[in-house]
Amino acid sequence: MKIITHRDRGFTLVEIMIVVAIIGLLAAIAIPNFVKARTTAQVNACIANLKQLDGATQQWALENKKSGSDTVSATLITDYIKGGAVPTCPAGGAYTTAYTVSSAPTCTVGGAHTL
């Protein structure tokens, strides 16, 4: 017959508090890094979308014999974009709908969201 002692019943409050403190410390380190990685991914996706818009603009201008001062609208270049629709900014911004062939499209978020 086995005698059940106090230590055989489970974890003490101190042990549970230590585990919770360690988990809290790991979360405090990981969450800011996750937020930074998410922001960086959104910026990179936005820049890729701007490059796609600029490439579509240049192709449209070349095929239609347009100069650098001609105005481009989003409806003119949708045939040159994969999927046939203007992409959206993952950070919630909007892309310019009218600009010249020689200027680059822009995002309303600004900051790092530029070509």
C-alpha cells in the first residue's frame, strides 16, 4: 500500500505562478516582434502592388503610344493587371486613381509605402 504524501497531490501555487510568469515573459518578447513582422509584411506587399501598378502603366503607355505627361486612370490599366482589378493596400490605404505616366503611383498610407 502506497502512502499519499502532500507532494504527490499536484502542483503548488508557487510552481504554477513561476510557469505563468515564464509564459508572460515569453509573450512580452514575442508579441512586439509579431507586430513588427506584420507591419513589415504589409509594407512589402504594398510596395509590390505599387510596382505592379507602375508596370501596368508603363505597358499601357507603350502599347498606346502615350508620353510621360499623359494622365493614366485605374480603369485604363486594369487589362494589364493580373486578375483585372486594381490591388488594395493590405494596411488599409488607397492607391492613387489618376496620375501621369512619368510619375509613380502612390499609397495614402505614406511613410514606407512608396516606390
